Amino acid sequence: MKAVLLYLVLVGAPFAGIYGIVCLGQDLKPPMSVAGAWNVELTPRTADTVPCKGFIVSSKSLILKVTQTGPHLVLTLNDQSATRLSGEVNFESLTARSLEETETRQGASSIQMQANIDRHSRVERMSGTFTFANCPAGSELPFTAIRQQKGPGGGS
Amino acid sequence: MSGLTTLLIQIVVVLVTARTLGWIFRGIRQPQVVGEMVAGILLGPSLLGWLAPGVSAALFPSTSLGLLSGVSQIGLVVFMFLVGLEFNPRHLRGKRHTAIVTSHASIIAPFLLGSALALYLYPRLSDDSVKFTHFTLFMGTAMSITAFPVLARILRERNLVGTPLGALAISCAAVDDISAWSILAGVVLLVRSSNSVLPLWLALVLALLFIGIMLFGVRHLARRFEISYRKRGKITQDTLAFIFLLIMVSAWITELLGLHALIGAFLAGVVMPKAEDFVSALLGKLEYICVVLFLPLFFAFTGLRTSVGLVQGGEMWFYCALIFAVAILGKFGGATLAARANGSPWREATALGVLLNTRGLVELVVLNIGLDIGVLSPALFAMLILMALLTTFITTPLLDWIYLRETVQLRNRIRTLEGAEALRE
């Protein structure tokens, strides 16, 4: 009898608490999921004229990999050592800047990225611009990106 | 370099690092497995990848990780079978009520605190592809795990197996094990069913049906393994082949049902005959290769997925500290209070709390499942891995301080009194 009572107090009551927490948390709004790989397409006409874009458009298919923890993002463009960006997602907009100020072949030393995410169409799409901070021409490079596959949670 | 060459080099590096760290940790009175877990983390982006990214990329190119993952997963399936094999209902004999109440309280308390923490962490460390229910249930499960194998090893190393504390700890850990895996199976089923063609109720019915078949059908058939062992005096190659078949088929079916392959492997171990000589003969065949070769590979694979560098800035370390605090408070506090309420003296109750707070490699298994099914974000995964390491690391020093120090003092006092008595006579 004592064991049953103890069980009810020590196990039953917390169990009810867990149920309460699950109900309470249903209204919480976490940040939008952007984790996973995105196929980036640069606007060809602009890409040809931007002097500092070299390390971004060095390969034919440009993949943006996004690692997400809550609103915090780590973005990696094709070449891991040159173009890693750290950023945040806030509602439907995404901002990021390069992690290291590195000297590149084309002379650009840092990138900033700003994009908006459109989830309303069938494929998730991101459109925005890369900005090269120390580029003599101060250029902006517009892009669009399509999500390859929805990342399983933040785990991608 | 061919895939096989890369894998062989990886195995060499992992084994050397794991044995070295294991040896160093044994030197500071820690279970060897703690050193091996740390070795895995050090080989990943948290240290090697950070200090020498070129070496790391050459040693563990991303294209080779599939092979490493496959080998370590097979090892893990065998390891989970061994965990199930070591589960013995006889551990509960005579203290079933105490063990069940204490153990369930030591699960539900950290589960409750983990869920409450989820309320705070969900908007900060998760995203909208994860449902709150899944996140909170997984956080609760991750907080409530006890590592039976590590706990058993600590008790053996400290000669505590035959003591009342050791017996209670083993009983509680056994109940913990079976309860935690059942909860995890439920959570995984819930998460996976949201992306599956099978409705949840059907997945649940099929899972229960399979568990029923294993517990009431296959368990009786598995007795033949013991009969064959008795007849021949050893486990033959044929018997071992059938046991492997059972493990793989069970793992395959649970994976198919939306549970996880590891749950099936654990279940296959649970339904094995529990005669001590048979269990130790089977352990003798499988344990060494699993512990020496496969587990370090799993730790290395876990390490490669763990990026402590993602935990950056005061805010992230604050979340990390909160996770440590909740994990320790929930498990240690819950087990201690429950044992005390069940009549254990404070010293024993506290020591039990310390022992059940050991999360060890079982937590690593659970966290990897969480990352696989997408419930955990990479930084949260890293934080929980650090929590698993910390809670395992503090177990032996705390146990020595709380329990064994007084035992040694008591023994010395008795010896002194006996000496004085002898002199008087």
C-alpha cells in the first residue's frame, strides 16, 4: 500500500506535470527551418560584371549548406575554407556575414548575405544578395536559391 | 585512396587514440570507456578539425563517412544486443517494489525537468520542422537515461556489487534500462509516424504485436540456444550464426516498423536465455570485439558529428550550463529522494543518486538517434554530448567522496577498535 502511494506521489504527479508542459508548449513559435542544402543560382548578367565574385562562382553548381540551431546559422558555400558565414534567421529573412576576414584571389575579404525566404510556393525558395564588403566596386550579387530537400529538423 | 584503405587508416587512428585516452583515464580512476568517448570527440571537428582542418579532411573525408557509419552501426547493433542480454529480471528479486518506485521516480523527475527546460529551449535551439511534443519528449528521455553497462563496470571496479547499495543500483538501472528504451521507442515511433505512410495507431499496434511475439514466442524458441550450449558444452558456430540472424532480423523489423534498429537489437538480447554461464559464454564471444573495435568506431563517428565549436558565445554556454544543471538535479535529485522515501539511509540514497546519474555511452546512442530523426539541432546535440561526458566523468569521484570515503574511514575505525580490544585482552 505504501509503495502504491509512493508511486502515485513520486511518479503520477510528475507525469501529470509532463502532460501539462506538453499542452503549454503547443503555442510556442520556434524560428523557421532553413537547414539543409540549397541550390544557388546567380543572376548571370550581374555575376559577369562583379569583380569580387570569383570565389563564389568558382564552380558550376553552387551549393549553400545551412546548419541551424534555433535562429543561429552556419552557412557554407562550396569551398569550405574560404566561404563560411555565420548568421541568423528572423521570421522569413536571413542575414549572415563571413566568419573570417580572409584574403582571396579576387581581393574580397568578407561577404555579407541577406535573403528572404518564400515558403508559400511548392518549392522553398530564397532570394537575396551577397555583398562584398571590401570590394573596390562595392558590388552586390543577387541570387535565388531552391531548397534541395527539407532538412530533418535542425539536424542537417 | 580507395574506400577500404581510408577505412583501415581511420580504424588504426581511432584505435590508437581510444586505447591511449582509455589508458590515461584509467590512470585517474575513471572507467576506460570515458577516455574512449573523449577520444571520439577529440578526433572530430571539436579538436582535430579545428586545430588541423587539412589533416582532419584527409583522414575523415566526408565521402568516407558512410562506410565508417555502416561499420559503427553494425557494432552498435551488437552492443545493444549485449545490453539487452545483460538485462536479467532476477536482478529485481526481493526488491522489485523499491527498485521500481526508485527507478521510475529517477526517470520521471529528470523527464519532468527536461520537459520544463524544453519550454525554454525550444524557441532558442530548435526550429519549426520539429514539433514541440517531439522535442519535449526527446529532451525528457535524454535527461532520464542511465548507462547500465558503465554503472555495472563502476560497481565491479569498486567491489560494490554484493553490497546493498550495489544490489539496489543494479536493480534500479535494470528497470531504468527497460523503461528508458520503451519510452525512447515510443518517442521515435511518434516522431517517425508523422512522416510515415502508416498512421500512428497502426504503427503502435504493429510495434506492440512484434514486441509480444518476441517476448512470448521467440523467447521460448531462444531456449534452444541454451539447450544446444548445454549439450555441446560451448556455443557453436551454428548457434552463433542463428543468434546473429535473430539480432539482424529483429533490428530490421523494428526499423521497418518505424522504431529504431537498435530497439530491435536490444529486444533480441532481452529474450535470450538468462542462465549465467550461457550469458557469460555468449558475452565472451561478442563483448571483446564489440568493446575493443566497434565501440571506439562509434565514438569516433559520434565525435565527427559533434561540433563543440557551435556552442559559442555566452548565451550558448548558458544553455549548456542549464542542461548540465537540469540533468544532474533531475537524475541525482530524483533518485536520491526516491531512495530516501523508500527507507534508504541518506548516504546510500545519495550514492545511488550519483550512480544513476551516469549516462555514459547509452546517452550517446540515444543522442545519435535524436540527431538521426532530426529532433536535435547540431549545437544542442553537442551540448547534450558534453552533458553525457560530464555526468559520466563526475560519477566515480563523487561516489568515492560520498560513499567510499566513509566506508574506508569506518573500516579503519573498526580495525583500530579491534586492535585496542586485542591489546586489552
